[in-house]
Amino acid sequence: MLSLEYIAGFFDGEGCIGIYPRKCKTSKRGETYRLLVSLTQKGLCPVLVEVQERFGGYLGWYKAKEALIWKVEDRKAEAFLEVIVPFLRLKRDQAELALQFQGRKKSIQECSRKGMQGFQGMTDEEFAYQKAISDMLKSLKRPELPTQDEIEAVLETR
């Protein structure tokens, strides 16, 4: 059985965290945002098979890339990120932002299910928040490149 540390390291290198819009018939505006976590690896990868067995989700073949892909959404994605976030190095900020998003989304869904008085579903402000978090997550994936001076400073300390 693979350790959580190993899975986190593998995910740091090969994983993807995203918050994407999707169509939703129950939403007033016809769409909402969802958390999606995935791992893709060329060829048949036993690591992805074990990850799917432990955390659930979808495991399939991505024919165009000749790769195996594992995906989980929303609550299963949250459960996966919660257990690996302490061991992440490269994607920790992305994972923490995704967990914040999913926690807030979950509390809104609970209010809706409980029929809390005055609850209006997803407000314009909440939709804007979800889009902003999605945009923030995208920006974390594309950090600015270091300047030549920054690179030289790091190399001098070694």
C-alpha cells in the first residue's frame, strides 16, 4: 500500500486541481462551479489504480494521450485533498484554496437542504466568489518566472 506521502509527492508532480464551471439545472443562472482533481500518467500506471481503489472516482483511458486518467469531483476531491495536503509541497496553496472553496460550497448546500428560512440559493455574490476562487486557482498554476537576479541569488546560497 502506498503511503500518503508518496501519493502526495506523485500528485505534486502529475496532479491537477481545478475549479470549473458546469451546467446546473437547479441553479437560477444555469451553471455553478465544481472542484475537480485529477492525475494523468502515460501508459498503465499501478499508482493510479491504487489511488482510485482508495479514494474512489473515475479511472479511464485518455486515448489521445495514451494515458490513464483518474478523476474525482466535489466531496471525493475534498476528501482526497484533506488527507494529502499536509504532505504537498508544490500544490499546497492550490489544495488549500480548493478546500476553502469546497467547504463554503458545502455549507451553502447544507443550508439549501435544510430549507433554512430566507435562504435564496446561490446569490450573485456567491457566484462571483466562486468565479474569483476559480481565477485565483488558475493564477497559482502559472506563477511568474523568477528574474535572473533571483536565480543567481538562489544559486549563490548553495
